[in-house]
Amino acid sequence: MALTCSGDRTRGGGAASTTPGTDRMNLRAFAVVGPTGTGKSDLAIKLARSLGGEVVNADAMQLYRGMDIGTAKLPPAERGGVRHHLLDVLDVTEAASVAVYQREARRIIEELLAAGGVPVLAGGSGLYVRAVLDDLEFPGTDPQLRAQLEVELAQQGALVLHRRLHRIDPEAAGRILPSNGRRVVRALEVIGLTGRPFSAALPPPGPARYRAAVIGLDTDPAVLDTWVDARVDRMFTDGLVDEVRGLLCRGLRDGRTASRALGYQQVIAALDAGDDPACAAGPTAQATRRFVRRQRSWFRRDGRIRWLDCRDPDLLDAALCSAADG
């Protein structure tokens, strides 16, 4: 399914800062990245309102309709009148594709730039962000090889395939959780297709596709861990379990991507085991803290990012000044 944009049609306030028809490398885009729980969505909205821009989602799980509480998706009333793109564009049974996302996000960004708008990419899915900002090309797919690997995944389990990946590409195996069978299968597929390590498919950041200011939000790790725990507690209080139950009726269990989302997979596991699903809060918080560390590690490798403490009371001004300095 091709992704389509969704959201409020009202543009953010402020004058446009680019000129239609200018070469794409002379045009200005923004990206707000960093670990989960650092307030990327809020800053992206403020930037868009200040610059006459629109927000482009770069959180893989916010692509899914109905996955709202567990992904901390801002409801329309809290989007400040700023149009958001690439939210709620997939059913939970559909697999998210970074290559498809890349094509649709670039189309939206280039339409915005051509119209004199300012695109503000926001999210914590590192590969999705790089797919848009950099001239990355993704290896194709081989249906026969993919089918063979998925049969092996079903019969042998993700851990066995992960051990195989570790033998032939330890760097890639170190970046992929042993439980993430979908990513393990993709890595083995790319290796089979190209004859090269999967880790080689992702060169260092660049060359840049756009002249973009990339703002990174983070804070003291111990503080963020505390915030993550509180955030997970709120999700369960706000009805995450009921949200998962409703999505199971819409095929969530069959969704290769959506069913692996943090919080959702833990609630599904508790329901399947006959446990109180509220007990999934602890494992969800633990998994989220691990995910935050992986996000931090991913983004810290990108020297373009200008890091700000998300606790800065003048965060918007700091972001605008940081972008101007770049």
C-alpha cells in the first residue's frame, strides 16, 4: 500500500523562509531527532509554527492507524493547528517499509519546499530519518529468498537465525535484537542478495540530500529513564490494554511490524499467557529504556546533529539559534 499524507490541512503560522524553484541543496529543512520521551513532537510543532512549516512524522510506529496511546501520538487537538504528514497511513496488518516511507516523505518534503514551506521531520526512528535526509539506496527484495527465510524463522525461531547472522555479520547482529525476527530476516536477505554484509548497506551519514538543520534532543540518562517509567505508567492508565485488545480484533497479531511495537508486544504476550495485562508495564518500561540507549547510540554517530538538553526552558530559541549557527 502506498503511504498517503494525513492530518490537519492548516499550515503553521509565520512567513515562509524559502523560495520556490531554488535548487534543493539551497533549501532549508529541519529535523528533530533523539531518544523516546524527549519532547520531539512538541518542539517540531513549535518550530513549524515559528517558520511557517509542516511536520513530517519519522516514527515508524506512528504510521499505524489506531496505535495512539502506545506510540504517544499527539491527537489532532494538540497539534497546534500545524499540518502533520504520514500519521495514520497504514493498517496494523501491513508491514512498514523504509523504502516506501523514503519515497513518500521525500515527495512531501519537496512539495513543501517548492511551495515555500518549511518541512520539519520529527521522530526517533533513526533509519527513517536518514533515509529521508541522505541519499541512501536500499537493496531490493527477493520474494523466493524472503519466503525461505520466513519459513526458517517460523520453524527455528529468531534466535537461531540471529546466531547465523552473528557468524556472518557480527556488526549487524549487534545492532539487531535477537528477538526481532523481521529485522534478522531482512539482514540475511540483503546479505544473500548482495553478497556483502548487511552492515555495509548503511554507510556513514551523507551525502546530504537537503540542506537540513538537524536538532537532537536528549538529557541526563538517569532523568530520562525516570521519565520513561512515568510515561509507560501513564500509557497503561490511559488505556493501552484496551487499545491493544481493539487492535487485535483488527489483525494486530498478524502485523509483522505493528505487533512488535513496544508496549503492544508486551501486552500481547501477557494476554497470550493468561496473565494480568497490567503486569506488562514493567517489561514495557524495561524494553523502552533499552530502546532509548540504542536510539542514543545511533544518533550520536551522526556529527551533523546539534544536541540540546530537552529540559532547556528556552528550547525553541535554542533550537532556532543552533540552526542559524549551522
